Amino acid sequence: MKRNKPSFKEMKNEGVENVPAEERRDFLKMGLTLTGVFAGGTLFSAVSSVRKVYASSGEFVKKYPYKPHYSMMIHLDRCIDCERCLSACKSTNHVPDYGFRTAVLERERPDAVGQKREFMPVLCNHCNVSQCTRVCPTRATYKDKTNGIVMMDSRKCIGCLTCQEGCPYNARYFNEEKHAVDKCNFCFDTRLSKGEELTACASACPAGVRIFGDLSDPDNRVYREVHQIERAVWVLRPEAGTRPNVFYTRG
Amino acid sequence: MDATRKLTLNDIESEITGRLLSAGKGYYLAVLLSALMVVAAVAAGLHAMVVGHDHTYNLTREIPWGILIATYVFFVVTSTGLCLVSSIGHVFGIESMMPIAKRSVFLSIATILAGFFVIAFEIKMPWRMAVYNIISPNITSNIWWMGTLYGLYLVLMMFEFLFLNLNKHRLAVGCGFSGAIAGIAAHSNLGAVFGLLMGREFWHGPYMSIYFIASAMMTGTAVIFLFHYLAYKINDEPMESRMVESLNVTRKLGIMLICVIMFFTVWKMTAGIAGQPGGKYEAVMALVKGPYAVNFWLFEVGFGLVFPLVLFYLSKGKNMFMMFAGSAMMIIGIFIMRYDLVLLGQVVPVFHEYGVNEYKHLLSYFPSFHEIIITLGGFGVASFLFLIGEKLFGGHKVEPGHHH
Amino acid sequence: MKKIVTLSVSILTATLIFQVSAALTDDQFGGGEIAYSAPAKGVYFSHEVHVELGFECDSCHEGLFEMETGAAVKNGNFTMNAMGEGSYCGACHDGSTAFSLESSCSACHVEDGGAIHFTAPVESVRFGHQEHVEMGFDCSDCHNGMFEMSALEAQKGDFTMEALYRGEYCGACHDGSTAFASDTRCATCHIGVKGYDRAKKPAEKKAAKQH
């Protein structure tokens, strides 16, 4: 990987102590209200900032913009590319053969010590600062106000494909049958709205790779995994500034 | 034509017919060819809509924008450039730029229509745009602003042209000024369509909006020169000394703008190489010594900048053919610039930095038959309108002293 | 004793017969080299070796094996178990007349199973015989009841990670002490659908998938 990823070892204190407390509080509030999550940074700094700024974790949780705040934690090292998630997604959401809503990418490192291969499931990150919804001229794609899912209103799609250009995660494709761009919506129409608790991919996964849940619920597994100091959690392409709601971890 | 004379419908009809019948064989051949290109493009575009764009265009999920977007950008760049350069004379009152005004305004309408023609076949459901752009606007979308402002721009340019021909100079100046503002706003929004995409390193930043305006003016000078040269050939008239002088000023402006774009290009490339910024570096190196090196060095740098600069300089404003050759080269070069600009933002896959097997390499694209036909159709629209306009409006003559 | 007499007689007869037949056919030792691919692949039987040891045709082609190549496989019981009970090769390979079935596997099992790609219960798991043989393992280290010699036999049973954690199948060694634990380095063996396609599907499909 060319880009520098933040690592614990290299982290230095940026001297926040010198910033007046009130200002810091405002700054973090704004950041967390916008992002709702710890995207981009390491958890260590994020969690400790939360402690500094909010009297209780309850106050912090209120800062999540959505309820439920749907998100997914991906346990990267557990993925074995059996692709049951892909078949489940395709059949549940009627995804045509030429497209996909989620994919499993493969990284091979012949010179690695130990395991020489890793699989990386990718899907729509349902970003809090979503590029696709910003660039859409007709609001055919939009953030759902209650749960934060990036939805599509196919009728309004003019097919300019700017959202495809804007997405840093290659999560969108043009569906010829729907005459609109199609993308992952965490199975909202096909499962969640019908009372199912998991997306098709998460429910099909035999290895516990895809953990789907509510980031605003302190009892939820995703919440608990994200809010751990010991666990390294990251998001894809943090430099794109999208504040994703799909997290990655190992172990 | 004296605008104050009372005309009957018969007069107008015979006047128009007379003008349209006054040309040589070459002219009619060019009109026919242009019309055929447009018809072919309409056929290809409709065919694509019926059988599906995925079967007819070589576009992919990773490269959803191809030559049609590039062509659209090329035409709107040209139109904006024509508007801006021509406004120097008749809007801002620089006397020596006056004679090129009418034709340039007309051409800016012709080229934006060519752009709209092409984009209509690029967008998958253009009819939805007409409805939802109005009832469901997204004001954070640069595409929305660009579409809306270019719509406004087209209307203003049409009124400007109307008022210019009716010798209503005050109104023409008003429309021209507003049109120029709308054009700059629309065009910089087009730059922002690319520039504000955070995940696309090659495009991202304020550069695109600024570059697009400078680049538009450079294109404007080339197109003004090219079409004026051709117009006098078509109309078979010697160029008036005022026009020669006006084109000489355009030439000087062109030289300056080529230098500006050279400056922009040098820093764009340098910024993409120094420190090897992720995503941008790979794209810039693809231009410098990768699969797009010929496009870059021969077309963008050679045809687009260096050759015309030399020819413009050597012509001293007197050698018309040299200037014509220079501007023709420039237009070819600029088209490739737009093509590369659109493509290079997409060839580095979004997951490139993760070193996954699927996205280890640069992506590739080459336009399909349908795409090429529609692209040619765009040029057909511009050339058809230009040719008809020359005869219909009697060579866009601007009488001296008819302003303000 | 009777065997030795028979052997001496047959050596004489065989010499005569084969000197004649050698002139008539390339295949001077009857069936030549037989390569079995089922139930286990890469098993070779050499007529030459056995004829040179002094056997004549009807030593084996009299009840043990049909003359027709592959007939034993079609019988459906051409297994190590049957041989252990004295059928087929087991008639001589009993540890006294010839080496035992329990030893020198690679004398007959010339090729190992190659790369095995399991497709169940999940797609797709690769086991490389080569890597394990290079580490010094002998066939019988695993083919001792833990894995059948027949490829993919394991996936018809309870071939799950839970079974591995209990020490079955791969889990016998992949326990974290003999070899890396089977709940670590998943993608070392789990090469996935992509790995399977690369190994098994022709290059054209790969090319088509790329774009």
C-alpha cells in the first residue's frame, strides 16, 4: 500500500492540549455529528477524544446522526472467498450477471511471511459524507434520514453516472433493466423492511466475516467492536473524506 | 441589411432562398456531409437507447465516462471560449475585436447545441433530466448547476445574437454580459464536476475549474480563427482590413493563452510527479511515458500548444494560411486534451492503492463504433449550423460604428 | 515350495514364449505399463518389472486380474482394503512373498494426488500434496484412515472446521503445535472461488471475467 496508514507507533501528539478546551469540544462535536463514527483515525485517538469531550458515552451516542445507524464490520482475515455472500446478494436483490452490489477482492503477496493471500469484501460504505448523493443532479440517490442508508430512487435517475465517478468504492453500476444506477442498500427493501435483522450477505456468511448492526446501540456487536481501544479498526480510502460506515478489522 | 426596413413574409422567403442558393458546389457538399453525419449519429444514438448502452458503448462500471463526455466537454469549452473572446469586443468595447462578434456569438450557439446533441446520447435517460432537474433539484450537485446554467447561457446567447442582428446594441451588450457570466459560472461548474470528486486524484482540486476557463478562452481564439478563415473561403470574399486586424488581435490573444495553458500544464504535471501523490502520479505517468504518451506529447503538447504557438508567431498576423493551419492543429490537440482529461481521471482504479489482483493495473478504454459515430455527429451539428448560418446571416457582417 | 517349482518352470516357459512374442509386438511384457487413475490416481503397475521377476501371465491372470486393462477398476472393489484381504495385488504383496501393502506406498503410488480442490462444505479449499511431501511426510501419515486415497472423499463426510478443531482431518496436524492452527491463516488453504477458477477453469474464462 502506497498511502500512509496511521499506525500507533508513528502517532505523535499533535498538541491538542494547547487548544482551549471549549474550542476543542466544539471541534470534536462538529466532527462527530457529521461523521458519527471514528472513520479515518485510529480508535485509540478517537475513543480517548470521546472520553475527553463527553461526560458520558451516552452523550456521545446521541451524536450518531441516525437511529438505527446501520453499519457493517468486516473481519478481513476470516474471509475465504466462498462467495456465498455474492450469490445471496444476487438472488435476494435480483442483481444481473453483468453487475454486482458487493464483491470480494483478492490480495496476493507471495513474499509474505505466513499467509500469502487475503480476501477483501467490498460494498457500498453508506458514507456519512457521501459523494454520490452530493453529485446527483436530481436527488435520485439520497441518504435515508432515519437509518443513513444510501438509497436509490430509480425513477429520478437520469443516467449521468456522476455518482459512479464520485464513489471511491466502486459500489455502483448501471442496471439496464431498472434503467437506473443500482447499488447496495443493506437489503433494506428486500430484508430489513420485512423484519429481517441481517443483510443477505451477512446472513449467508459461514465465517462470520460480515457483522451487520446498529452503530448507535451500545449493546450491538458492531458498536462494541468499533469502540475498542485494543482492536485496530480502519476504513477504506479515508483520504476521500467520506466517513464510511463499513469498517474493517482483523481477528 | 437595413433592420428598419419593413419586410413581408415573401421578402424574407426570397431573401433566405436567394442567400442559400448563392453558394458553390463545395459548400453544398459540405452541408450534405454534415447532415449525413448528424443523421448517422441520431441513428446510432437511438439504436443505443433501444438495444442498451452496455451493448453499444465500450463503457464499464469503472470507466463510465468515455469519448462522448470528452466531446461534450470539448464543445462546451469551445462555446464558452467563443462567448468570452467575442465579448471582449462587443461587450467590453475593445474596438479591434468588434468585427468577430456576430459570427463568434452564432458559433457559440452552434457549438453548445453540438455539445447538447452529444450529451443527449451519453446520458442514459435524458428525458428524465428534463423533469427531475426541475422538480427534484440538488443544489450541491455541480452537474445540476452546470446543466441549469448552460440552459440559461444558451437562452442568453440566442437573445444576444438576435439583438446583435436587430442592431439593438444596448440589449445585446446586456445579454452578452449576462451570457458571459452564465458561461463562466456554468463552465467552472463543469470543471467542478470533475474537480470536486474527492476519490479521483487526477481531477481533484480547484485546478479544474480555473483551468477550464483559461482553456476555454484558448479554444475560443483557435475556433474564431478557423471559422473566420473558412467563412471567407465559403463566401468567396476578400477579408476586410478591419477583419484582418481583428484576427491579428485574436492571434496575439491566442499566443498569450497558449502560454497560460502551457504554464497550467507544466504545473499540473509537476504537481502530479513531485512526491508521487497516490492516484495522481500513476495517471500523470501514464501521460508522460505510459499508454497515453503519444496523446500527450504529440497531440496535447505538439498539436495543441507548441506547433500553433510557432505558427501563430511566424505568421505575424499576415500569413492567413499559417494561422489557419495553426488553429486547426490546435483544435485537434484540444480535442485530445479533453479526451485525456476525461479518461485519465478514471484509469487509475479506485482500489488501486490496495494492490488487489482485480485492480493492479491501469484500466483501459477505447470508444466503440456507436460512440465514434455520435462523436462525429457532434461535429456534424456544429459544421452544419456554421455553414447554414454563413449563408442565412449573410456572412455575419458587422458594420463599423454600429455599437453603443 | 510349490511356488518355487512353479516359478522355475514358468521362467523357462516365459523365456521361450517372450522371445517369440518380442519379435511380433513392442509390448514384450504383456500389458506393458498400466496407469490406474481410479479409485486413486497415479498408481502404476509395471508388467516388465513383474515378468523380469519371473512371473508368467497366468500367475496373475488366473483369477486375480482379468486380461482386459482396467477391469479391476470396473469391479468396484479395487481397494487397499480388498488387497489386505488377499485380493488383487494383495495376493503376493502380503509382506512375505512381496513387500507389504503397508509399506513402500510410493513403489506403486508413483504420483501423489496433486493439488486437491475441495468444493464442499465451502468453496474452495486447496490441499497441495507436493508441499506436504516436500516437508517429508509419507503417504501413510495421512492416508491412514484419516483421508481416503480417493480424491474429495473427505468432503462427503463431516469435513468441517469443527471437525478439524476436534483433531480430525487436517486438524490432526494443524493444531497450533505440529503445524499452524486451523483457526488461523484461513486463506492459506481457503483459496476461494477465485483461486479455484484460476486453477481449474480455462484461461478464456479468466480473460472474460477480467472485464
